[in-house]
Amino acid sequence: MEREVVVGHREGLHARPAAEFVKAAAGFRSKVEVGAGGKKVTARSLLGVLSLGVKCGQVVTLTAQGEDAEAALESLARLLHGQA
């Protein structure tokens, strides 16, 4: 499963928002990845997520594989969009 999301956090995916995203991703059994700028990393790696350098308003692609993939995408998309 895949979903594109516009990042709504003012700081983008830096520091605290990235840490919250990684913590949320770790709560799912599915393998979740996040991609931006032609790069894709595991959503469970803080350093990986920070390395993407995602800014506010940028589109990222979430992909998930596993038993709770749909729930993972929905929850993480809300978080990235700034609604969680």
C-alpha cells in the first residue's frame, strides 16, 4: 500500500515531529517506509527520517506492507499532515 502526504508541520520532519513519527511507526507490525526527494528510508529510523530533510509543504510517500498496513498509513498520514 502507498500514500502521498503533504507534510503540514511548520518545522517539517525535523527533531520533535520526526521523533513522534518514528515512535508512531514503531507501534505497527507492518514494514513502513517514507520517501522524499528520490530517497526512501525505514519509518522506524530517526536518523533515516531526519536524513530526508523534509520541509513543511513537501510531499512524502508512505509505503506499508503487512497486516496493519492500512491502519499504519492512515495514522502516519494524519500525523504528518499535522492532524494527530
